[in-house]
Amino acid sequence: MHTWQLQEAKSRFSELVDLTLKEGPQLVTRRGEEAVVILAAHDYRRLSGQTANLMDCLLNAPRGEALVLDRSSKAIRDIAL
């Protein structure tokens, strides 16, 4: 993770955004202290749990009664061979 001083981040914001999208999160410091981490929007959504994928939907679907299928062992119709 690249570290940026606040003044540098402000003056080179476009570059900061480009690097965030290409390389991942960027750390910004203020007065020598870690202040914020800049994240790409898709990383933020993933970390905050705002994205739902098919597996999550299926695993969190409401559960109902167990499905019981009773089938007759008789043939449905006569088959002439």
C-alpha cells in the first residue's frame, strides 16, 4: 500500500485515484499520522457487505418445510417393445 501525505494527495488526486483503481487501497497521512485509506468503490461495497452474489442469496434464502416426494413403484403406462 502506497502512503501519501495529505498535501501530496490533494495536489495529485487524479494519480491517487488511478493508483487506487490499479494497485488497490492507498493510505493518506496528516501531520505524520495515518488518517484515511482510499478504496475503490467495488472494494468498499465488498468490505461493507453491500454486494450480494448468487451463493449468498441461496444460502440466506428462507427455509421452508422439507420436501417429501413419495412415488409409486408402478409403471406409469404400459410400454410395448
